[in-house]
Amino acid sequence: MLTGVARRLLSMLVTLFGVAVIIFVVLRLLPGNAVTAQLGVSAGLLSHAQVVALDHYYGVGEPFFQQFGSWLGAIFTGNLGVSLTSRTSVASLVGAALPITLELAIASMIIGELIGVLFGVFGSLKPGRLVDDLGRGVSVVGLGVPSFIIGTGLVTFLASEFHYFPSSEGFASITQDPWLNVQQIFFPALTLGLGIGAAMMRTTRAAMLEVIGLNYARTARGKGLSKRVVTWKHLFLGALVPVTTMSGIQLGYLLGGTVIVEQIFVLPGLGRLLITSINERDFPVVQTVTLIFAAGFIIVNMLTDVLYTVIDPRTRAS
Amino acid sequence: MTLAGPLPVPAPAGAPLESDARAGRGDPADTPGRRTLLASLWNNSNGRTGCVLVGLVLLAAIAGAVGTTPYPAQAQDPSAVLKSPSFSHLLGTDQFGRDLFSLVLQALYISVKIACVAVAIAGVIGTVAGIVAGYLGRWTASVIMRATDMLFAIPAILFALAIVTALGPGWLNSALAIGIGYIPIFVRVVRGPVLALREAGYVRAGRVLGFSRRRLLFRHILPNVAGTVAVQTSLALAWSVLAEASLSFLGLGPPPPTASLGEMVSQSSSLASTAWWTLAAPSVAIVIAVIGFNFLGDGLRDAIDPRARAR
């Protein structure tokens, strides 16, 4: 067990290193650098000596491997490098943005799981009835309509019906103003949660239908257990493995989804930080933020693998 | 994500089952014939819905490509600004007085073109890599799978975002960015069945007969993963349309005079409270395309593997 965990961790580090290399190489294809991005057209007016001096100042003129080495060094020392445009450490930028994205991701996941599991379970108990049809209707909308359309629609609706504009006030963290924070997080989380809920609902419903006719379920009912115990302790527990797999996959997609939703609802999270830094050619920030997203994805996958062994004892043997 | 994990990301249901069928269980799929496949595609509700929707999207895209739109797509009419849908403007007009129906047809063409090129890139590279990784084994496989894991760890849309900013806007760059991001999925989906096929009787027979490796891979194994690839292609098209729309929504699609669905959605956000059709027109087009390709993929899967339909 312990060696297994150690091997997993090692393989995760290797993957992360590879991801860092890929990101680094891709970003070096970028035409222009922080200097041209900041000076714009007037960069063309610089003399050769000025260009060299500026490149040196921003550290963009150094050889490829040296830049990569200093980035890796910065990651291990924990300050994650220095932003080229704001001249503050990437760690402080990320430190401000990460909690917002995490809060959004957790809230979306809760909404998505609630929608998905409730509709999935109750729909599977009464296939073809009202709950089932309603759930399947929700899932068609959630799966077919991309989050940026739902988001744009929601923003428009809120603005015209309630005169609520997400950009009208600065973002309030949950410690500053909990009520305002809940309002600001709820709608973007709902946008993402609908998509997650749709996928979760389909998986839950299918997994429940697989176990609902099995002998152990009939035995449980035959023993005279209450409906609630049969549904949740026997059926849902039996359906939990595919549900966990889908949750992991959705959490992975969610990381990408936050980029778009943060843009629509003007949340100053990691996704928005990423888009602004891409536009400003701020390599250190783009690299690190992408790496954080990748690390999040890898960790989620690892946790899902570990969860299987907790849920389903049969997987422990292998 | 390690593939050695107890329960990896589920391969599409068609994958391993198809190989059983070919391994000779007296399944009618032994003599498939194109007609029966098409017929069973048409006979299941997913497949039929998919065929109809995808047909509509392709028709619209062709109309957009050859320019048989009710109005020239980019023509501005100052006397018809933000008109609601009517018989003269089926989907209304935008803030420049452009006919939204014509504009949507043109944008669908761009969108389908990008999706097709992206999926071609991902499908060809991913399928070949998947077959090689599944058949050759040992270190070739571990190199390919390791690289796939790394690519897979970067959320595809973020990767596309990075590439498209690196290469600059333009339809071909969007296609490249979206295609590269989707390669790992093809690798994984193809490799699974190939692993099983490697030990299938007819492949071992071929090895004993001294067939070249290339012949075994491309004449004997490839045709048997074709169904899996077809299903995945359709799902990939759905994802690509969505990814292209997302990129252009974020302002990273083809530059302005080119119509693009995502950009139309983002433009509409300031108008939609008074002119709902500016949001509805591009949204409906995106949704029809995405749902259509998804249904077609599900339908193909059901047609290839009838057992998956029960679920």
C-alpha cells in the first residue's frame, strides 16, 4: 500500500515535470514577448542597445534552458517567479486568485452533485414518471448548452429583470462580506453546476438501473427494510463507483470551465488571471497558472483512484 | 492519472465488446455490411436524431460556404438595425443591420471547417499513436502513454488557449490548437481494443504467417478499431465545435470580419436584454451542432454494439 502511494506520487511528479516542459515550449512559440506587449508598436522604435537592455531587464533574452532552469528554481523556492508586468511575485498573484477559483469549483461541484444525484436516484426509481422526465430535460439542457451561453443568458436575465450587474461591485471575499460573496459566487456556480449535474444525472441514473434489479437489492427489500435505507444504503452505495469516476472527470473539466465563467461574471480568480496574463505575454504567470491547473487535475485523478479502494473493497486486491 | 489504476476512465462501451464479436461468437457483426450499419443507425432514436441534426448543420454550412444565404452575410443595412425575427429576417438583425440568419450560416461553415480539420489532426495522430502503443508494447508504449498522460493533464481548453495565443488568431491555428488538445483521447480510446486484438487468433495467425508488422497493424487491426474511431470522431466533432465557440467567445477565434458563433454570443451580451434574438440565433446554432454530433456518436455506438443500447 505504502509503496503504491510512493510510486503514484513519483509518477505524478514525473508527469508534472513533463507538463512543465510542454507548457514552457508551447509558450516560447509566442510571437513577441513582455517587452513588445508592454510597449506595443513603439517597440519598433527602440535602438538595438535599448532592446538588449530591456530584454536583460525582463530576463527574456536569456537562453532557453537558463529560463527554464530559473523557472523551476523559482517553483521550488515557493515564490513561483516574478510577474513581468506587475513586478510582484507570482505567488502573491496566485495567492489572491486561487481561493476564489477554489470556492467557485467547490460551489459548482456541490450544486452539480445535488442536481445530478437527486434527479438520477429518484428518476431511476420511477423511470418515465414526472421526476425522471424533468431530470432528463435538465440533463439535455446541461449537456447540450455550453456554459458560456448559459452564463451569458443568466447575466442578461439578471441585468434586465433585477438590474443586477456582476461587475458593478468589486469582489468581496467570504470573510469580508459573506452575503455579497454568496451572491457573487452563486450564479457562476449555477452555470457550471448545470453542466456537471447533467453528466452526473446520466451516470447516476444508469448506475442505479444496473443495480436495482440485482439479487441483493431484492433481498434488502424482502427483508422489509425501509425504502429510504434500501435506496441510499444498498442501491446508491452499489452505484457509487461509476458516480465517483464521473465526479472525477467532471472536476477535471470544471478546472477548464472556470476560465470562461470567471470571464463572464468578472470574478478575479485564476482563470481571469490566466487570460489577462496571456494577453500581456506575462510568461511566468501563464506558466505557473497552467501548471497549477494541471496539478489540480492530476491530484483529482489520484484521489479518485484512492477513493475506489475505499468504496469498493474488490478493487483493493489488484 | 495512471492507466494502471483499477478503474480507468471508461473506454466507450463499443470498444472491447466489438473485439469479442470479431473473435467469433457467431455475432451477425461478423458480416457487417455497410447497409445494416446504416439501417441500425437509422433505426435507433439517437442515431436518427443525430443524422437529422447533423444533416441540417452540414446543409447550413454548405449554404454558408457557397454564399447561398438570403442576404450577403456581411452586408450592413442601416435601415434595419436590431430588427426582431420576421419573414424578411428569419432570425432578426444585429446592431449593424446584418441579417443574423445569413451570418449564422456563414459562421457555421467556419465552425464546421475548423472542427473537421481539428478532428482530422487529432484522429489521425491519435489513432496511429494508439495502435502503435497498443501493439508494440514495452518502451514505445510507455513513451507514448507517458506523453499522453502529460498532454491529458492539461485541461484541453487551456491547452488550446495557450497554443492559439502562441500561434496568433486564425482559423487554421484554432483548428491546430483544438486538434492537439484532443489527441490524448483518441490515443486512449484506440489503445484499449488494440491491446485485446493483439492476442486475437487471426492476428497471431498473421504473425505466424510472417506478415509484416505494418500489414498487421493497418490491414488487420485498424479495420477492427474503425468503429471505435468513428464513434469517437463524432463525439470529437461535437467537442471541437464547442471548443471553437469557447475560444472565439474569449476573443481568441478567427479575427473580426470572419463570422464566428462564439464571438456573436459574446457580442450579444450587451444587447440581449433588449434584443434577445442576438443571443438566441448563434446559441441555437451551437446547440444544434453540439447535440447533433453527440447524438450521432451515441447512435453509432448503439448501431455497432447493440448491447450498449440497453443502458
